[in-house]
Amino acid sequence: MKKISTLLFMLFVCCGVLSSKTTVSAMVSLLADVQNNDKYTNPVIPTSLPDPTVIKAPDGYFYLYATEDIRNVPIYRSTDLVHWRKFGTVFTDATRPKFVSGGGIWAPDINFINGQYVLYYSMSTWGGEWACGIGVATSRSPKGPFTDHGKLFISSEIGVQNSIDPFYIEDDGKKYLFWGSFRGIYGIELTDDGLTIKQGVTPRKIAGTHTEATYIIKHDGMYYLIGSAGSCCEGARSTYHLVVARSQSLFGPYVDKQGKKAQYNFFSPLLSGNTVVKGPGHNAEFVQDDAGQYWVLYHGYAANDPGAGRMVFLDKVNWNADGWPSINNGGPSQTSSKPLFGTAGIGSSIDESSDNTDVSVLPRVVSDRLRLSCSTNTPYSWRLLTVGGWMIKQGTAVGNTDIVMNGLTSGLYIVSIEKDGKKQYEKIIKR
């Protein structure tokens, strides 16, 4: 760290970024913020929370729900996908569903439908593959309280063995539920409120018996079916892993990278265990940050502490040139750069020693250009920098001026402003 700080200090000096007023301690603070505070370490939730599902609410929080290793379905929340706190539970002992005798609540799926939060959930006992089923609960707030509406169906009623792991999706104005666990993956149309099966429809099979924990995302005109295969729950011996297939339509046919059909259990690998995480799988919904980057939460066993249960991990999702998703070269990360969020991830200034000038920088999240705005007629200078201290462009202005960001890659940048002997640093996210 000392060598890196020294090198970047010299780079800032060579680029003319430092003024005589800037202190060494301020620069160390700046470097620490840029180099360290933009990193996170997995697991992001070191508590057993299998089968996570996540949604962004208007209050700026992400809300995460999970299988009830914590009774009555735990709720956690975060502003940045990295720092999480337990908020409460979906149900209480008095309000929890009871349509499966002695059943546990597994693999919830949270959605916002017609002005309310709709939580689909599995209810099952180990081995009860014809008695298990899927239920639904609603709330006006992601915080709850949730009102249970009981079962949508159980396996014996719908004719699909092991009917667990629900996933909701809307497509072409219609609402669908997909589900299944190693007995085939099925989908069916729902009513407009999402609370019942549409009359007269029957389940349609889209994949074979290789996977569970269905998640489907439409990206650049293609539908990507992501599932979990292998053994989920054997600690360090777990073979759970993520696989993927894709299709031009929601109900398939889905194929792997070689064109072989998921109906016949062909999928391409997406994320497997390594020396960091064993048994990674059952991912939550993909989330985009303010820079347009995709992220995914999933559960797994920490390789150095498998007895702690299936904790929650976070990794970035990339889309390859051929359109397929990839996650950290196929294995979970230990440390990585944080997602970029305007309100939680960048703050107002880059360190406590940054001066406050009367120049404002807007917007914080930018696609093509950002505006420097000043109400006085005093000139000021500005520089656009990478987080490593390299200067991209610079200029002087009086009043308002625009900095064109076209052609720059997505990510975090620094704007340095000097006015009336004061120096101000601001973080900017380029989409």
C-alpha cells in the first residue's frame, strides 16, 4: 500500500493535480478512499441466507428475502448491495402460511405488481415432493407486514412433482410463473394481479430434470434461463453450481452454447465452486448499478467456514461479445470493486479534506456530459481524472461549462476543481 500510495502521489504531482494547499494527509485519505473504499470482500452477508431474492424500492434500499434459516423469512436491506442489515421478517408465527403441515418456507421470489409487493414462496418438507407447493403473500411496503393469500397450488394439484422455487416474470403484457426442482422446469400464465393461475391454462415444460432455482432475464432480445445444478446442501462437499441456456422466446426452446436443448438437460456452465466458495448457486435477480453494470447475489459455503451455512455472495456479471453472461471467469470472487450507486456509492466529495467551492457538479451519474455550474464571475480550473490519477482532460471556465464524457468507458472518475485557492474533488459515475 505504501509503494502504491507513493507512486500515485507522484502521478498526481506530475499531472499538476496537487496545489500547495493540499496536504500529504489529505492525499493519503484520497488514495485510501479510491483504492480501498471502492472494494468489497465476500461474503457480503456472513449469515446463512439461502436462495436470496432482491428488489430495489423507491426509498433507495435494496430489500433481500431468503429461505427461512431465520424463521418466518428474513428481510435484509442495503443501499449498495455490499453493506446489509437485518430489518425483520415477512411473517410471524401467527401469520406464517400453514398449507403444508410442518413445512418450511423456502426460496421466496419478490416482485412489484400493480402497486403492491408480491412474494411468491415455496412450502415443503424434505422428501415431500408431491405435498409441497407454492404460495403467495402481498404487502404495500417491502418492509411488510405481508398478508398471506395461501397456496397457488401444490404438486399433486398442478401435476408437477417437487413444485418449489417460484420465479415471476412479465412478458408482452402477460404475467407468468416458472418453477421446478430436478423434476422439470415449468411455466404457467397468471391472472393480471399475479395472485392466481389464469383459468384454462396448463403448465408448459421448458427444461429437463438437470436444474432448479429458475431465473430468466431478457437481454438484447434473448431470454437467458439460469438454473442451479448439483447438490445444494452438503457444506464443503456441495457441488451446486450455476448453468445457463438461452432462447429467442420465453418458453423456448432454450439451448446451450453448442445449440443443444435444455429440454434434454443441456446447459452451459456459468459459475462453479473454487477455493473461495463451495456450492455457489440459487442466484437472485440481476441488478444494474448506476454505471449500467450488472451484479448478482447468490448463496454458497465459505470454503474456510462451511459450517456457517449458505451465506450471501456478490459478483459482477459481464456480457460477452457473443451475448452470453459470464461471472468472474466462472468462479466466485474474494475481493472485487463495489457496484456504483449515485447516492450510496460516491458521496458528495471524495475525502474530508476536499474544500467546498461554489462550483457544483451535476449530474453525479452521467452518460454523455456533465455540467460545472458557478454563479459568480470568478474563473476556475477543472481536471477530469481516472481514479489512478491520470489526467484525461482539463480546462478553465467562468460560470457554467460542460465536460463531454462521450467515448469514455463506464466506471468511476474524479473531477478536480480549483477556485480561489480552494481545491475540490468529486466522484462521477460514467454509464
